[in-house]
Amino acid sequence: MPSTSKTLHFLSSALATSISVGILGFAMSSEWATKTMVCARGGSSFFNGSAAITLELFDAKLERDICPLFGPPVDFQVFPKLVETNGVPVVLHTMSLCLLVLCLLSSAVNILISLYNSVSNPYETYMGPIGIYTCSSISACLSFLVLVLFVVNFQATTIVEDLVRSFAENVPVDLRITSSKMQLGYYLLIPYMALSLLAVALIYMYDHAAYTQRREQQRPTEDAPKEIMMY
């Protein structure tokens, strides 16, 4: 049976990772970004309409005022509309979603390894601290990549403009961005990344303390005179 210290450290790591999974799951169902714009139709320089896109990972909402056409707010799925554009935005959006799925998978493996170590004493293999270091590091790194990819896709590409134009029914529309804002779902990746690193820190604290204790237990033998050791 593992020591009480080991059990507490690994259970704490499992708890931190479990909380991070809950945060990430909530983030993936929340709003990630909003962008507002004005528009002019038919090549006119007179911007007399406005539209706002609220973007989630799977769904989005378009609120429009004569932009591109008259109509009530529309809820729609993101991927079918992005596939129609067949450009960089759909690739980056797909990559972001795939990385988030990998984050959930690595966190789930991390929880299983932590729980296994809390009730047993495995060797120093991928089922021990090394496995937790690997899984938690993967989760933190991939979530950071998603932070970068999503904001680049939202700010540097025409993902929102393409979504608005998909409702224009072949009417030429000129769009001008007036404001953009990242929402809660995007920012929740930060505590997820922090909790993944906390899981690493908890196991490192135990591993370092255990290593120090082993060295102290070996030191009397190493420092003993050769004459004593011969007997």
C-alpha cells in the first residue's frame, strides 16, 4: 500500500485534473467570441446596416439589422456554414476543436493514472509520475495552442465575415468591423491550463520529497568507513 503522503498527493492531482475537465467541458459549450460590424450592400459606400456574430465552437448566433438582409436573429451550426466557404477559417476551427478533444483525452488518462497511483505502488514507468508529467504537459501545451489558434482565426481571418455573407443570398455586401471581444469560453482555457500545471506540481513535490528521503537513507552506508563495510 502507498503511504498517506503519496495517496494525498495523487488524489489531489486527480481532483485538480477533474476540476479542469469540468471547466473545459463548460468552456466548450459556452460562447467564445463576439464580433460586431456595419455593412453596405451592392457596392454602396453608405453603411446603413449592422450585424453581430456570437461564436461558439459548434453553434453561432447572427443578430442583424438590414445586414445583409432583413430578418430575425438566427441560430445556426458553425461547421456547415464554414464548409461552404472552404477556406482557412474552417481548417483552423477544426484544428482547435481536435486539440480540445485531445486535451480532454489526456486529462482523462491523467486522472486514471493518478487514481491508480493513489492505491498502488507502480514502478517508475508511464503508469507512475512520468505518465502524469506527460499527460498534464500535453494538456497544458495543447490548450495554449488552442488559445493562439482560435484568436488568430477570429481576428486575422475572415471567419465572421464569411458567416455573415453566407446569409446574403448572393447579394454583394461590404463589411466593416466595429468591435470584437473574446468571451468566457475562450478565457476558461487559462484556468484549465493552470490546473493542468498544478497537477504536475503536486506530483513533482511528492516525487522530489520521496527522492530526497531515499538519498538520506542511503547516505549512512555511503559515508561508512571501508573497514566497517567489509564486515
